[in-house]
Amino acid sequence: MIKKPILPKFVASFFAIALFTLASQSASATTIVILNNDQPNVGFNDPTAASPVGNNTGTTLGQQRLNAFQFAANIWGATLNSSVTITIRASWSALSCTATTATLGSAGAAGIVRNFPNAPFQDTWYSEALANSLAGSDLNTSSNPEISAQFNVNLGNTGCLDGTHFYLGLDNNHGSDVDLVSVLIHEFAHGLGFQTFTNSSTGAQQSGQSGSFPSIYDRFLTDATSGKTWNSMTDVERQASAINTGNLVWNGNQTDTDLRGVLGTARLRVNAPAAIAGNYTVGTADFGSRVSTGGTTGNVAQSSPVDGCGAFSNGAAISGRVALIDRGNCNFVVKVKNAQSAGAIGAIIVNTTTAGVIQMGGGDATITIPSLMISGTDGTTLKNQLNSGLNATALLDNSVLGGADGQGRALLFAPNPVQSGSSVSHWDTSMFPNQVMEPNISGDLTHSVAIPADLTLSEMRDVGWSGNAIGDVPFFVRQQYLDFLNRQPDSSGFAFWTSDIFNCGIDQGCAEVHRINGSAAFFLSIEFQDTGNLVYKMWKAGFGKVSGTPVAVRRTNFLRDSQTIQNSPNQIIVGQGNWQANLEANKQAFALSFVQRAGFPNQSDGPSFVNNLFANAGVTPTSAEQTAAINAFNGAGGGNAGRAAALRSVCDSPSVSNALRNEAFVLMQYFGYLQRDPDAQTPADYSGFQFWLDKLNSFNGNFIAAEMVKAFLASTEYRARFGNP
């Protein structure tokens, strides 16, 4: 695997109602506002007409710039908790640049304070934004901002990184331009606390009225050679540590815990045939989805044409598989987009033109599948096995941490000599996947500051911020897959749902609505209705209510069964491969097994068996539904096969589906969001469940009007799963 920054020439300078079982409503966040510090007709006030782009609805250049700033500020505001508004004083001016290099911008704390109320450490410098949050009040003696930011107004003009401009869209579809939002997320992080106030060149601490003191950041900077943290070193020791390349590490509990789920090494793991199974060295792409810990697994098929430069003529062979494509004749983006259009779930590019592997450049936000490059030699090995059940996984191997030392601690950027504005206050460039807080802005950043994509929020929590990853859009979407579909997200679905929220731009009310509706959509989805919801209906029809409760199944049994029907004998991802046939096979296998469980009705005649199932479900069927279930029993020859067929007919009937929809919907709020049974509380009863069921029924199943999903998402109990509520 070869990794290098996609933009090495760019220097990013540092500087609900909750009732009964739900705790009180909590949706902590931070208000961050942008203070326009530009002169008339400059920067944010530039009146040049501009067409809306990438969800940025501004109609002037200045307004689009301001929208991008607010969008990035909202990303941080959604993940950090503070009762004090943060003001960012921002402006555009001519910064250092040449025809081939440019300083994109800089930001940092507008002021620093120590020994304030609730300070975790005395005689330690904190950025004003963090200090205000910890103190619970605005410590400024005037209306001074907490963060100052300045950006390069000339970028892309002649003599300033010629032809490369800031992309002002909010959708990350920056192509060969620089994504302004990614740069802003990076720079705002410096002002929020990802920076030292100690001089990296001299080792001298920031002075105050009564001496010199360390930054809170310094308490986590550790020299792996000496074992000392920066706050316990002399100036000379800090000076040496700042250039101790590969040995300056971050020693914070939150980051140490989180990085094993973030950092790793990209791999292509061939699973079959056994003769060539193993890990292969790869190059990664600056576009498409990143490889993940769960990986993307599928059978491998050769594209036609082999170079992937035109529409695939073998779409049926590619759909639901990983496409194998030769390098050459067109750019990487074209190849992978053609593979995706043919239904591929991933792409492997064979480097047929040079030795080894390279980083694949390019940009196209519509590409949602992962792609990797392998060497020509390895490509030949794979091609020779295409007719032998070739199966592979593109994954992030967390056992080999990219950008961590031997003890699993995150490396910081400590080049020799010191690079002013970059040294120490950034992660090391060896990190993989690329991180927001590396000194160079990479083209594959995802507008996420939280795990499993990024470690910046982890660092913020180490230095003292109260934060919650559930405010991060990619984290939030991923969590819906885990909580309701029991799997990692597929790349296309993940891209759809994250875009659905991000498409709201700076309209936070819109974003909240899309979070609520998007989350509810996972319950309403075909995938859940035909797996988890079907499991619930089977339990209700087969066994009735759990004794002493108003529901049909306990969470432990539900999770076991929903995972079984989701993955056995086939893993189901709606929209991938022959998913309909695979899902049907899973449902048949599960139903046949389910009817053989102890205590399940075992009448040998169809009418008696069917009537028992409808009675357990608490439903009076129509004559057509009853007849259909009896016919299913008889058509399968009775016995266990007949019972399985009749059970499915009963569960699929409109009467049962309609009768059980609301109780299943409410129960899944507890199983999914709160990860517990409704009575796993004090007092141990179902009063909360009954409250929400009555409310949902009163609104005829309209979860929006009932504000049910909204309340669960905003509850303290839910938010506490992911950080500070």
C-alpha cells in the first residue's frame, strides 16, 4: 500500500420529549457563528454573481464563501457541546503563494486563558472556546471572538496555484479543485483546541503575567524516546522532541481507544481459491468510498472492455461482484464509474503500465464503491484464477495501524527541521486513512470528524471538550445500519443517506428532519421489513406475547434471529447482486427452522394450524387470507414444510402486517436506539412502551406527528451511547 497526500503542494497552516422510560430530552450542541470581517466588495462581500453549486445556494461569490464557512462550523457545532456561543472572526486576504504552491488559510484561537472556573488543570493554557465551554460562561471581557481565521482570496489566480480554485460546493464533489469545507473543518479544529501554544522551534512555553505555562495540548504530547510529556520537559527537551521524527506521539485515553477502529492498512485479501489466498499490496484511490474494517467482499469478474474505458458489455457478470480492470487508456475515475454503473460493488485496477502500485488520483462524488490498485504481477495471478471461484475482500486491516507507534499511540508531525505552522499541531502524514488534521489537505476527506473515519473529535475530547459523535452525519448514518440492519453500511446506501442529510446545506432544521426521517426509513426499508420485522411477526404468530408483557419477543432472541435471517445462508444487502433470490432462500430456511422450535404450534391439519397462528397474532383474518394460508400449508405437503409455508403466508397477510406494525415499530425504538428491552429499567415495566404505542396509534402510525423517532434520537439515554449527552 502506497499513501501520499493528494495535495502535497497545499499547506494548511495551523493556525423529544422523553417520557416514562426515556430520560429528559437532550440534544446538546454548540452554536458557532461566522463574523464577517471583510471590507466592502472583498471576500464574503464579493458581489460577483455565482451559480448555485453542490447544495450551496448562494448567488454571489461572497455568499457562497460564507455558506461554506457556516456549513463547516455546523459540522463542529453538531459534535461539540457548549452552552456558550463560539464566534469565528473570518476574512479573506492575499496570503503567501506562487504559481505552484499556496497557503490556503490559517486559523487559531483568538485568545487563551488559564485558571478559570472549572479548569481541569491549573496553570495551563486553554483556547478561549474550550475554556468557555468548561467554565459554562463567556470568559471574554468584551465581544471578542474565540477563533480568528483568514483565507487566501487569490487562490487559482495567475501566480497563486494557477488554475486550482476553492470548490465552494458543500457536497465534496471538488474534482481537481480544493474542497473549501474540508480545509475549514481542519482550520476551525486548530482554534477549538488542536494546537499547542508552545514554540515548536525553541521549546519555550507561552508566557503570562506570572510566568510561562504549558498548553493543555502539551499534557498529551509525549516523546516516545524519553517517555516525558511536553509539560514536564525543559525548553531544550521540547525543542529536540519537536524534531524527533516518528517518536512524538499523542497519549490521550480517548484517542488511544478510538484509533484502533480508525487507522489501519489497506489490503486486498484474496479468500479463494486457496492456492492464491492471502493479502496483496495495494494502492488506494482519492475518490469513492474508503475501504472499511468490515470490508467489501465479492466474487471477482473481469470487465469487458478489459480497460474499463467504455460501458461494460458484461453487466450481468459484473453486477454484485468486484470488477477487475486493466490500467490505461482513460483515467481511474472513468473506469471505476463504469464499473459502478454496471452494478459492481468494488473495483480492482491492475497496474499494467508501471511496476508496483500507485495512489489513484481523481475526484467524482458520485462514485460510491471502493477501488484498489494491485501490481501487474499480482493482476496476472488473479486473472489466472477467474474461472476458479476467485473471491476477494477490499478492507482496512486494523491490525497494522498506519500512523501509530509500536505501542499503538497516534504519531504527530515532527519533521526535521521544524516546519513553522505545521510541526507538532498536526497528525503525522503516515496516517492511513488520511485524517482531517494532517498538515496536507487530502482529496479523499469525508466531512467527518468522528470515528470510524477520523480522530479529530477523539483528540478534542482528550483535551477537555464535551462531545458526541452522533452529531457527525457519517457516524449517525453508519449507526442506523448497525442498530437496525445488523451490518456495516454498503457503500452506495451509505452515500445516499449521508448525502440526503448533507443536501440540506446550512439549513439545520432541514437536516434534523432528514435525520429523523432517514432513521425511520431503516425500519420501513425492504431489508428490515423482510428480516427483522418478519422475525417479530413470526414470534407473535407462533408464540403470542411473552408472558407478562405486551410484546412477542425479548431483545436477545430477536437479535439472534434477525441476524440469522439476514446472513444465513446468504448475506443480504438490498440492491446488490441477486438479492431477491438470496433473501427468499434465507426466509425459507429460517421459517423451516423456526417452526421446529419447542412449543411452536404443531397441528397436523391446515385449518387448525392456521387458525392458531392468527389467534396468537391477535388478528381476525379475511377469508381470502385464511384460505391462502391453508393452501400454502397443503401445497407444501403439510408437516414442517407446510407449517413454514403457512407461517409465512400468515405473517405476510395485510391483516397481520397492519395489526403488528405499530407495536413492532415502537419495540424497535428500544431494541435499536436504546439497545435494551423496554422493561430493562427501574421500574421494570412497559409503561414507556405503552405510552409510545398509544401515542403512535392515536396518530394512526404517523411517527412524525407522534414525534416518536425524534424523541428517541434526542433522548439522553440514546446520546449517552456515543459520548457526552
